[in-house]
Amino acid sequence: MKVLAMFALAAGAAFAAGDAAAGKTLYEKKCQGCHNTKKVDIAKLAAKSEADIKTALTAVSEGKVKGHPKAAMSAADMDNITAFLKSK
């Protein structure tokens, strides 16, 4: 029984990184102005690995992407946006 409980906790942690609904709201507020379906295909963003999405979001948040406005985000915001994109 202990092994099953530990497995359930580990599996839950692996899938609980972000809230897709909250990420959708953040995406619409911070990203959709430029990254909408006409300019950037969301499916292409969603196809990236979670690590790649978070790396890109970190760079944007820190203002390190040339030609891209700085968009301050917390780690939780990045997790939520990533969860939203991966739900596509």
C-alpha cells in the first residue's frame, strides 16, 4: 500500500507543474497580442518541450529577447503558461 501511495504522489507531482486554465488567462493577457493564431501558430509553441518553453519564457521575462517587450512573470506564471500550451 505504501508503494502505491508513493507512486501516486510522484505521478501527481509530475503532472501538477501548472494550471492550464490560469495559463490561458495569462497567455491571453501577456502573449496573445503578438503570439496569436495569425502570427505564431500555437501548435508550434505547444510542440516544444516544457524545458524549451520555460527557457523562452524566462528570457522574455528577463528582457533578453531582442525585439520582444519585457514581460515580467513569476515561476508560477511560467508553469501555468507552459501547462496551457502543452494542453493544446
